[in-house]
Amino acid sequence: MQMGPDGTLTDALARRDVLRLRHSVVTAAADAAAGKGERGYGRQLRSELMMLSALPVAELRGQADALAREIREVDVRIQRTNWEVYLLD
């Protein structure tokens, strides 16, 4: 079944899965770099610790946004193809 210039519907589904995986990795990296999900600081107060990000959080958030936009675009193409194709009886 042909979907268009991007290839088959199967290609689009695989692309969406890859994009979702990339999005989750980039989002997790941004969250970790921003210090989200950190639990406990031992015996030190949070105000005593200086947190330095090893990764550019803003850049990672931008990448995550771009990936999310691409995922939505692929989803729209997949949905459109699903509505345009008739099932065989």
C-alpha cells in the first residue's frame, strides 16, 4: 500500500516509532539535566548544593519540541492514509 513520497504506510509507522523513541530519550536527558526527579540529597540541604547542568537544557527542549512536531505530522499523514484507503472484504 503506497502512502506517498515518504514510502509505504509501514515506513511511516516505523518512522513514527523511531521519532517517539528519540523524543523520549531527549526529554529524559533534558529532565535529568534540569534536575527533575532527583530525590534526596543525603545530609545536605538543597540550598547548600550547587547544581550545574552537564547538558544544554534549553537546546534539548527545543529538540524535543521539534521531534514532537514531526511526530504529529507523521501521525496526520498516517491518519489521512487510513481514512483514504478502503478495506478489502
